[in-house]
Amino acid sequence: MTAAESVRAAVAAVTDPELRRPIGELDMVRDITVVGGTAKVGIALTIVGCPAADRIERDVRQAAASVAGVEAVEVEVGVMTPAERKALTEKLRAGRPPRHMPFGPDSLTRVILVSSGKGGVGKSTVTANLAVALAARGLSVGLVDADVHGFSIPGLLGIPAGTQPTRIDDLMLPPVAHGVKTISIGMFLRDGESVVAWRGPMLHRTVSQFLTDVFFGDLDVLLIDMPPGTGDIAISIGQLLPHAEVLVVTTPQAAASDVAIRSGLVARQTGQRVIGVIENMAAYTLPDGTVVDLFGAGGGAAVAEALSEPDAPVPLLASIPLSPALRQGGDAGVPVVAAAPDDAAAAAIRDLAGRLARRGRGLAGRSLPMSVG
């Protein structure tokens, strides 16, 4: 290989942090020359003002500089033409039409709803940490904040206020935090807005657009943080994703567990399958060995038993203890599984992620993208 070809190969392997694909595959690499030890590299970003521009340029510069014989690197940054962007979006869709919902029954993506009967049980905190734990295991993870009225996922993941999806023509690329591609209504509110006061039709449209207009790419798992209760969004998602699996979050307290059962029953009525119960805010152990069960005990097991059927048992998948580190991580925007991996709550969530990752999604009853030559 010539020096220019070696530089091109190194630069082409740089990954676009939003699309999660090599920029060579995305046709973002332009002319490359190497003269007297100086490599001149041209790249074309997808849009003007690309939020990942600085990172891409830095990574390109480092990749080119890593080639033997290159002593200096000059990067020229341009922008794709409308025709090039159109070709890129068609390549990303892989033949699918615009506004196509890619998470239907034939999808290889495992869709998991995280629900609760009432608010205040830590459902969103559990969802955010579970997403990060799954991503840390090497899975490609997406997260939809469907709790439109009480959105909190961006803050829990440390996504700065004002962050919006990047738009490439009619594709929206979700921000990535801790390896998780995330979308939330909080990313679309204007400055000064903090309240969403919408009724059923607007809620249905919003959730539908999250699933059709946002380009997540190929995902192993899509988590959906559901609003508490059994309202409009639960019904809409039941219609859009009747094949989804459901995790029910409760606390050990009877007042929470009794209500949590209802969310599992409503999900089952839409055809969704309850795959397990998560008990949050469970008993924790003090340094002297004293066990404190602030919210009682047994709620998670009671929900699992109530939702179990003879041919479809529902296990208690995790019991997550009360944890100051879990709360602190949520306030700081750094999930406990990343900030304090040795914490007992972090260990319980990582174990939950491991159990879910091992289950996978079966291929039985689904058509595969194969053709006979």
C-alpha cells in the first residue's frame, strides 16, 4: 500500500459517534494525499453544525498520525451535498421506507417495557441503570423515555439540557450517553418549557414518532421507560408493540405491590408478556450487619406470584436494595452501575442485566430476511 492508501484505511475505520459506523462505510472520506511526511485528509460531515464534528476531526487526525511515516496531519472538513445525504439516508434505512416502524414482530431487536403501577418506585432510575449495564455487556441498546408527562431519563443519564437529536434530512439520530442511544420529549422542549400538558391523541403521536422517525440503527435491546399506571400511553404502546416483553417494578411495600399487579395485567391484555418483576428499595445492610427494611418485605415476590400463570411463571428477577449511591448517581447524571460499580444496588442491576442478556429473543414464528437464489 502507498502512504496515502494506508492513511485512507486508517481514517476510514474511524467511527461516527452518532451513527456508530465507520466513516469510510458512510462515504465521509474525501481526498487524501501524503507529501513529505504531511498527510492532508478531507472528510465530509453529514450536516452543517454536526455536534460530533470536533470528535470526528480529532479521531481522524489521530488515525492519520498513527500511520508510519506521517509526521503532520492537516484535516479539511466539508459537508455532504444534498444528493450525498439522500444516498446516506437510503443506505442507513437499508431499503426500508421512511417512517417505518422497525421494531415489529419480525424484528431481531428485543423490546422490553419497564412499567410500574404507581410513581415514586424508582422505575426510571432502574431503567436508566439497566440500559447502561446492558450496554456495558457489549449489547447495542436504545432507550425510549415514554413517560412524556414525567420525563426524567435525560437527567438520569447526564444528557445536558438543550441536547437535541441530530437531523439528517428526515432521519433523527438520538443522543448517546454511556453507550445508550436515547430519546425523550425533554429534548424537544423550548427554553423555559418544563411541562407537557397533552391528551391521548398527542401522546399516541409522540410515542409513535419516537418509534418510527428516530434512527436507532441495529439494536439488540430497546428499553422503553413507561409512565406509571395504565393510561393512554400504555394502551398506545400495547397497540404498537403487542409482542413486547414487560418488566414490572415495585417496592416491597404492599401499597405499591398491589398497584403494580395492575400494570402487568393490562400489559397481558394487549398480548405483551410479563417476563419478570423487579423489587426496588429493598432491605439494605448497614456496616454493622443490621438489616433495614424501610419499606417492608415481600412485595416483589407477591407481585410475581400474582402475575404468574400455570403455563407462564413470572419470576422475581431482582431485588435492588436501598442505596445512597443509586440516588446520588441519579442526581448527578452518572448511573450507579458506572459511578459506583461495587455498590450493592449496582451489583443487583448488573446481575439483572446478565440474566436478561442470557435470555435473548427466540426466532420461533418469525420470518428471516433470506431469499432463495
